[in-house]
Amino acid sequence: MSNSIFGIHESAMLVRRDRAEVLANNLANADTPNFKARDIDFRKAIHEVSLSADTRFKPDMQRTNARHLEGFAELSTRDYLKYRMPTQPSLDGNTVETHIEKAKFAENALHYQATLEFLDSRIKSISGALKGE
């Protein structure tokens, strides 16, 4: 568990931020043949990130050209990113279901915003206490 004054909320914000990137990656590849939609196992991830704030959950990438930007190959995601099982598989092998991804992205954004508001409130109360208000 984190020793931060923000408790589990700091870890939750980090996981939600990274989950947003994974879901955005799914949406960006909605038309890519054979692309497999992924999502973060939130319970497992929140436990691990609360142990180490440096953990990042990025889609595994490979450089296929020397001119490509550095990827995140050194970061392992296999323990946290899980493949999503499609309800209606497409003929081209793509498992991204845009309506589901958009709903999950919106839900994640809502939770992220709630966590930000809680942390903002916590910072204001600590600041007030330090000022003697």
C-alpha cells in the first residue's frame, strides 16, 4: 500500500490514466485487421501500482523501422493487459467493438475525473490546515 497522504486515490488515478491510453489505442485501431482489443485488469493493476508508483501500463509496441519513435518494449504489460473477448467478432479478425470501447472510455474518464476532484479537495484541505484556516 502506498504511504502517500492521498492513499489509494493516487494509485487509482495512475491506473485510470494508463487505462485511458489503452482504450484510446483500441479505438485508434478499430479498423486495423487482426488488431486485438485489450483492457487493464483494474483490480490487479491497482494492487501492483499501489506498491510501485513507477509502474506504467502501455500497449506492447515493436519498432519496425529505425525512424520510428522509441516504443515501450522495456515495459511489461502481460500481467495487467488482458485481451477482450468480442461479442460480435469481425471477419477481418479485429476484436475492437467501437461502441463498447467508447462506453468504457467514458466510464473510465468519469472515474478519473472523480478521483481528480477528490485529490483536489484533499489538497485544499491540507493547504488550509497548513495555513491555519
